[in-house]
Amino acid sequence: MAGWKFSNIKDGSMGEFFHVNDADMNLALLPDEIPLETAVMIPDMVTTGLHGAEMADIQLGATIAVIGIGPVGLMGVAGAKLRGAGRLIVVGSRPICVEAAKYYGATDVVNYRDGDIVEQIAKLTGGKGVDAVIIAGGKPEVVAQAVKITKPGGNISNINYHGEGEFLPIPRVEWGSGMAHKTVRGGLCPGGRLRMEMLIDLVKYNRLDPGKLVTHVFKGIEHAERALLLMKDKPRDLIKPVVLVE
Amino acid sequence: MAGWKFSNIKDGSMGEFFHVNDADMNLALLPDEIPLETAVMIPDMVTTGLHGAEMADIQLGATIAVIGIGPVGLMGVAGAKLRGAGRLIVVGSRPICVEAAKYYGATDVVNYRDGDIVEQIAKLTGGKGVDAVIIAGGKPEVVAQAVKITKPGGNISNINYHGEGEFLPIPRVEWGSGMAHKTVRGGLCPGGRLRMEMLIDLVKYNRLDPGKLVTHVFKGIEHAERALLLMKDKPRDLIKPVVLVE
Amino acid sequence: MAGWKFSNIKDGSMGEFFHVNDADMNLALLPDEIPLETAVMIPDMVTTGLHGAEMADIQLGATIAVIGIGPVGLMGVAGAKLRGAGRLIVVGSRPICVEAAKYYGATDVVNYRDGDIVEQIAKLTGGKGVDAVIIAGGKPEVVAQAVKITKPGGNISNINYHGEGEFLPIPRVEWGSGMAHKTVRGGLCPGGRLRMEMLIDLVKYNRLDPGKLVTHVFKGIEHAERALLLMKDKPRDLIKPVVLVE
Amino acid sequence: MAGWKFSNIKDGSMGEFFHVNDADMNLALLPDEIPLETAVMIPDMVTTGLHGAEMADIQLGATIAVIGIGPVGLMGVAGAKLRGAGRLIVVGSRPICVEAAKYYGATDVVNYRDGDIVEQIAKLTGGKGVDAVIIAGGKPEVVAQAVKITKPGGNISNINYHGEGEFLPIPRVEWGSGMAHKTVRGGLCPGGRLRMEMLIDLVKYNRLDPGKLVTHVFKGIEHAERALLLMKDKPRDLIKPVVLVE
């Protein structure tokens, strides 16, 4: 939770200098060749999205679905490709995100505006479903949808922060009445120096370019409000804005 | 599902001889020293209960809860001990099952008649909860209870056949809004020759005595109805009846 | 071992029709869009090389070495990239294989003709070594080299058939006198319908092109001898020959 | 390595008070009911021996061999039982250790003075070998013996400190020329507060009594030399001596 504390509880993270405890465990060296706006994706969008792929326990050639293709979901797509997914179905609708999803490895796109996504994915897969689902968006019922489209023995990996509802529903029948070996897990992304160094290497050795997520770059802290409003308004050309401070 | 087919679909399993496909994969040799009434527990109660412990991914010294201590739950208790659980809390009420649970390794007993089991287990563990839960009984809301009593990072392992309700509820807040790494899985027990040979060795080398489950033994197929009625009526002295046919 | 039997013991595999037992478990459908010379790589080079990456248990961004870049080693390189390796060091010398290794994801090339590979890799990694090694060639002492270049906690994954020597040596000191958690494993590649379908999907969805391995294609069984001689003589432009029979 | 530093590098560990860094991560509370001489086994013999069983990845009912039944090996035996081993073959000769091995769960005893242990274990298992081996003693060739008695697909887990020899030999033929999926691993035991608390629970809840290891208890630091000489001379009635200091 250390990362969360920096952005929510601990004072001074916007200061010129600030205190990092156990720096040897928490600070990684950024190579010069990685642009700052790309770098800032690594300890947040990248580690979260990739963790979705890790929890999905993807086997080489597996068919994977990613529900939600905002910045985190897009890194879930990239993570699924990086773990060796074969077919990679994404669920989303914003054109700029769909385009980015294809760039990061999506092979099929399902738009929830075209009908029930469970039925659409059943049709796409000849009724078989997928080996694993990464949930990166949606309301509580997205968990039910994910279980429904997963094959027996498959995994549902949640990296979506669920902010509403009392329960996330596992559909009884499609969970095989408890007998289908469909595993539901979810968790906060890992952090720390070693993790960051490994993710930096993915960027450095051209395995992953998180830069594609950054559609708007501002220079100067005075643009922070404008950037925040962008995230609220979500114009058509936005994935993620970054504010660089000298 | 092969085992399930024998008892539900395939004809002849009550005959003097019957057909087993891929016999080399499905038939194991029973050593003479294991009584028949003990043996008959192995491919059903034992493999199911132990699978609950396997899916719980128990670490040495972990604190485990088993909800439901019918025959399958009792083998879940035995399985948790066999995987190296430390503290082992069971939830149940029938005296003969509580006694058997202690025999198989339970260290603490919670009776749902004494109040909310979530609160009782919170009190027992000083508010920390348990490392894993094996669900071997209960209505759909047992899944919510299990998630509530599990520590972040822990496992919920379901071996209960859920026969009612549309959804099994994961409680949002106690699931860390999706961030708590609490894994929910559930599945049918494994079968096959190799599995049975390994379970037989557990009995043969005195690691496990499933015989304690068998409270009533009948000789002769003519007692089948009486045995079935016992399972329906559940007298105080019953755990599991067996009918032996010469 | 079923695959091995077809090429070594079972008669008829060169016939117009031949017998495959448990066909549902062993035969996969080849999509029209995959050329035959590419397809024939899948159940041999591809599954073996990728299994090397699987046994190496590669974490996202890990630094991996592949020793030996013949056709199997090249698929080990591809497999390491497919599992999410960051830096990827290969050991080899034949120019056409070095070029192919770069195509499949190698970031650094070490030539054993330039000196001791252990020292070269130590220098490349600032003395840290690599997270895992895939052994796809070499004499028995390659195991010692692999252990030496692996970090504590890392994996050595062998897919090389060792045909000579009484022992494969684990170097005592670099194995931490047994305390360094360096795991040595090795095994024959998995086969079967499900595996092949998943590997086919890797090709179908453009995650992997094994076609680059095939440098020579002959049409007609009468060219078999010429193809075999190519494998013996290893001309500069050879990686793998294929003979297609109508 | 923190534990090792306390006993080998860091000054003051014999003082009345001494410095422990990151105490919250490294100090666990000892319950009153565990005697001191039992407790002192936990962070050394117990965690090491049990780690041997953990690295062996024991499945329920598996057949396990433990080579070497000094104090660490005996905890390997206890660990194998705690993970659910079925048959449990130990290799040793000292009568007091053999007796303790049986107490901790051994089902069969092999004495290397009665002939080649590889042949003896082959005979005991009808030529099949064992599912995993824990190495807790022996010279470098013990690794070769362990590989030879392990089934394809099995694990060799080393917790023995190897102090001599340049190489530990993996026998090529019995390793399936690299194709047999026999995994060789070895490592230093884990430490830390959480681990210790879990091991303490094993003792507290009567899953394990390491007290049986302690054959000699001395009170007062002035007996340290006598205790050390015991470990050197190994009288017939010794497993482990403990010196308690008020």
C-alpha cells in the first residue's frame, strides 16, 4: 500500500524534495532514454495492467478477454500479449481506445453497445468461451459476465476498483454450482524497486511502449487543473494526460 | 466428470460385472488391509474433502476455517491438517460431527447457533481472520461469510455443491473493492487411478483413517433403502452409512 | 512420449494413411492460412523451444539467456519473448542463426569464440547474472555454465538432449553450496491436441512466425536424402530444411 | 541471510541485550507454553527441515525419501509428513535418529551400511522410485543418488550444506538425458516474523514437537564448551544439545 500512501496520505509528494522511506527498496533508476511522460505510466498504469495478466495465469496461446480498455485495461491487453496470449478479445467502445487496444495486441473488439457482451463473446468463440478474463472496468455485474464467458478451469482476474454495490455476483449455474474450477481473484498491483526495474527493462528493450497511452502532455504545474478536467470530461482524443514539472 | 457419469448416467454400475473404460487410467488396486467400508470413502468423501484443502493452498502453520462438517467437510478438516495447518477452526453444530472434527484435527469449534459466525471467528482470531477457508456446506451467502473471515492474500476454496440461488455473493468492501488478493475458487474433486493410489497410501500408512466417517454398515443390497432413509433423517449418531454387497 | 514413438518405433508414419490412437487427444486441425512448412515446425521445434521458456518460469521484464541457437534454441528465444522477457542474451555463432535470434527477440549476442561465455555474460550484466537460462545446446559442462550465470533464486531450464558424459555438473560454489535457490530442471516438450491448438493460435494471431526457421523447402519424398545431408553438412544458409510430400 | 549474519558476523548476539534491525519484521512472540529448548529449534532446525519439504512440492499421498536424519533431516521427515506424504523412506544409521525418524513419520528405514541405497530404495518401491527426495546430508554424490531414486516428474530438494567437492553430479542417463522432468533445487531456509509465528503455531497446536530433537539441556553459559564437544563427539544418545542462559 506504500504507493497509495504517497498519493493520498503522505504530505510533500508535490514538493521539490520529499521523503521516501526504505529508498533502496522503493526507488529505481530511470534510464535517460525513457521519456518522462512514458516513465510516469510505469509505476501506475503499467504495473496494474500487467498484474491483471499475471493474475490471469495466461498459458502460451490462450484466448483472453479484457473488459474495459481505459489506460489500465490497455496495459492489461499489453500484459496479456506479453505473457503469450493467442487470441485477445477486448470489450470497449471509445474509438481512440479501440485503436490503442489493437496496437497493444487485441485481435477482436466487442462493443457493449452492439448487444450483450456475453452473447457476443460466445458467438466469437463458437460457444467455448475464453481461457481467462481481465476485468479492468465496469459495474459489479461485470464479475458475473466474466464468469459466464470463462471456460471451466479458467481464471477471472480483477484489476478494477469497485466503488459501488454491496456484492459482486458470481453466477451460480455458470460457476458450475461451485464445481467448475473457475477462479476469481483480484488485487492491487505490486510496487517496489525490483518490480520497477523489471518493468523499465520492458520499455528499454522495446517489449512495451506505454507512451501510446499519453495523449496530452502539459509542461508546468499550472496546467494541473486543465489536465484533471480533461480526465473528467474525457474528450474523444484522450487516453491519459501528463503534467511535467521541471 | 467420469466418476459422476458412473453414478448418474451409465447403466450397470450396480451389476455383478460392469464396464469401465480406460481401466488402466481409472481402476486402482485396493490393498487387503483396508476394510471395504473405509475404502468406499476414498473415491468420494476423501478425494473431495482433500481437494478442498489443496485448492486452499495451505502454508505450513496457517490458520484455516472449514465451514460445514458433514462427511465432506470432515475430510476437508483432515485435508487441512494433512497439508500442515496450524490452527483449524470448524463451523458446525451436530455433536457427532464436532467430535469427529476434533478427531481429524480441529482446534476450535464455532456453532452458528451461538451467533454470527463471522463475528465469532473475528473474535477468536483477534480480528485478524484466517489464511484460508474451505466451504463444505451452506447456502449462497456462505461465500460472503468466507470472504469476510479471510485475511487479505488468502484463499476461499469451495467444495460445496450449490443447488440454489442465482448468485453467490462476493462482499465488495471485504473483498477490498477488488484490491485485496482474496482468491475464490471451487471445483469438483479429481479422480483416476494415480489419485486413488496416492489416497490409498494415505490410509495404508496411517496418515488418515476415513473409517471414522462410517457410523452405520449394512450387509446386503436389501438394506439400501434403510441406508438412504438414514441419510434423509440424519439421526444424532449418523455421519455416513455404507451398504456392503457380497 | 507418444510423439517420439511415431518417429522412432511406430510403423507407417510415412504412409499415405496411418493409425493415430486416441485421435481426439492427439490430432489438431490446421487452419488453411498456415503454410505446411511453417506448420511442421509447431509440434517439434516450437513446442520444445517454448517449453524451455515455460520451465524457466520467466517473470515480466526478466533478463534471460539462451545457450544454443539452433532451431530449438531459436524457439526458446521466441518463447522467452512471448513470456515477457526484458533483456534477452543469446549464445551462438552461426551468422544466420544470430540474425534469426535477433528477429525472434534477442537483445545481446555472445559468441563463445570470443572467450569464456560465463565471463562475457558477467560483464554484460555488470556481474549480476541473469534471472533464468534456457539450455538448448552444448556439452555436459553447459549445465555448469548455466548455473554460474544465474542469479540466486533463478532457474536453469534444459531442453537440450544430452547424449554424452556420465554426469552433468552443478558447480558447488556457484550453487551456493546448495543454499542459493537455483533450480535446475529439464524435460521433454508437451504434445497433444490442446497444446497444438494453442500453439497454432500463436501462429494464426501473428504472435510467432516459425516460418523463419525454414530455410530450405523441398517438394517430393525423393529429396529426403538431400535434406538429411543438409542437416549433416550445415551450410552457412541453413537453419531447418523441410520436405513436403503431396 | 539476516539470520546467518546474527550468528556469524554481527557482534553482541550473546549479550544481555542486542540490536535487531527491523524488529517488527524479525521478532516473533513466543507463547509461554512452549519450552525454551523446544523454541530454540524453531528458527533453525524446524524452518530448515520444513523448507526441504516445501521445496519438494509434496502431493497428498506421495512417496518421499529423506537422505540424512540428523536434526535437520528429522525436521525434513516431520515436514514431509506435515505436507501429506504417504510412504516416507529415510536413509540413516544412528539408532537414536532412526527411532526419532519413526516418531516423526518415517515408514521405512534404509541403512547405507546394508548396501547401495539406490538399490535398496529401488527394491522397496518395486523399481518405481519415489516422488521426491529431501537431501539433508551426504557428500556430493548424494545428489546423483537422489536423482537416480526419483521418478520422472519428481523433485530433488536439497537442504544440505555442501562443503566439499567442485561439482555436484547429475547422472545423465537417470536424468533422462535432460528429458525426464526431474527438478533439482536447494536453498537456505526462510526466516522472519511471519514465518516464525506460523511455525510456532505448528508447535502450539500440537502438529509438531521439535522437543524430541533436544536430547541434552544445559543451564548456564559455562556449559557451552561441553555442548559443543558433544556435537563434535556425537555420543550414541545425542541428537541436539541446548544451552539455556538465564
